[in-house]
Amino acid sequence: MPKRILQGTVTSDQNNQTVTVSVERRFKHPVLQKTIRKSKKYRAHDEANQFKVGDMVRIQECAPKSKTKRWEVIAQV
């Protein structure tokens, strides 16, 4: 099964080798037909501490790196 790749914005880089990435998805409400925006935060591994708050990045699924980290940063968009 291929690994999922998501795109989002870095919202926190306080922890060592970890960034928090907020990923937003848009979809139509099934009944109201209104476009809804939902966001979810993912903790991603950043080996070199190179990404800062506000950067657009791509993250990819990986094996668990810690209790909360299951994603790693691939590249900046």
C-alpha cells in the first residue's frame, strides 16, 4: 500500500527534530451543499530542524518515530 502524502503549514517548531503541521481539507456538506474547511494537526519528524513556522511542507507516512510522530517531512513546497 502506498504511503500517504499530505501538504500543510508548519504551526510549531518548538520541539527538537519535530514540527507540527496543520493540514486543511475542503469538502461539500452532504445536505447543505456548503463548502466546509476542516483542519487537523500532525506531528512530523524534521531531522535537521530546518523548517520554521509558516513554511508550506509535504509530509509522508512512516513507521512510528515516537509516541505521537507517525509522519516525516519530505520537502518544502
